[in-house]
Amino acid sequence: ADNKIEADVAGAVHKAAEAYGPVTVLMNNAIASDDVGSGRDTHVHDLDMQVLDDIIKAALYGTIWASKAAIPYMRQAGIGSIINISASSSVGSIPGRPAYQASKGAINSLTRQMAFDYGKDGIRVNTIVVGFTNTGSDNFRRMLSDPQIKGAFEKLVLTPYLGESSDIANGAIYLASDEAKYVTGTMLTIDGGALCHQSQPELDFVALRAKG
């Protein structure tokens, strides 16, 4: 299915229901795959509107369309968990990705709205805010093969290792499960602590205080 086409997205949800029964868990994880690392999503003054449309449709509209198709099944079942995937750069920006950031920032807000609208139907809606995660893709392999780039990411996170896809999957399993039955409208950040601190200059503040 093409996540930029509503009929395709709805069709995928309905096919899943036909094969497995009422949909009670939905994870919205699609983006425009040709955007990542392509340079097409650039600064606003250079942004092509077709690129903007493609990125917004795949990420934001796709999330809305899949949810729109799944919610009736969840209402029928009396239970549901919608898990949206956002990005840490929707909270703390990175250079030159305005369309992507706009789509993910909108998903953060959409999550809270849907949690409010469908909570009494037994449907929970949450977002996972994903930080740098090594998915094993060609792009990530290329980046991590460069010691300077790898070192920059290792410095950004507070853990002694970089995130893997399984770290995000474990968060999604939790939000889908009954163990999260009282969790809705929240943003679960899985980023190795990258967002919890500010970037600081290379200064030894202890030494500076000693000199003072």
C-alpha cells in the first residue's frame, strides 16, 4: 500500500481485519522513504511544494487515514491502542528538515487530540518519540562507518551504546499491552537521554570554578 493514498491505507487496515479479526492495535510508522538523506527536504525558502506534499501525506495524512479506518473496529471491540511514531527532532530541531519536522510535530498534537476524543471508547492513543536509532539500513551503515559521525551520535546520547530497532519495538509492545491500560495521550521518549540535556561547550566547569 502507498501511505500517500487514502484508499490504499484504508484497504490495508480492512485486509488485516478480514485476515485476523477486529483491529485492536495500530502502529503508525510510515514516512516518505525517499526523503531520508535525500536532501529534498531542505530549508523553507528552497522547499518544493511537491516534496512538502509527499512528506506530509505519507507521515501525517497516512496516520490520520489509518486511524480513521481502524477506530471503528476498535470501537466494535471496546478496546484499542493507537501508537504513533514521532521523532526527537520534532521537539528539538535539526537543520534543514522543515517538512519532516512539521509532520512529526503535528502527529504529537494529533495524538493528544485523539486520546481526548476516543478515551471513553476504550481507545488509547500514544506517541513514541524516537531518537537516533540504528535501524541497520544502508543510510545508517554509511553514517556509522564514519568515525566522526558515529562519535557525534555517541556523544549526543547518555547511554554507553546507541539505540536499536528493538528498543523502539519494546516501547510499542508496552503501549499495545494491557500493562499500559492507564497510559494515554502521552509521548514516550526513547532516545538514550539525548533530549534531557542541552548541548554544552567543551568547558571544564569544575576547573573554571577552582580558578575563580
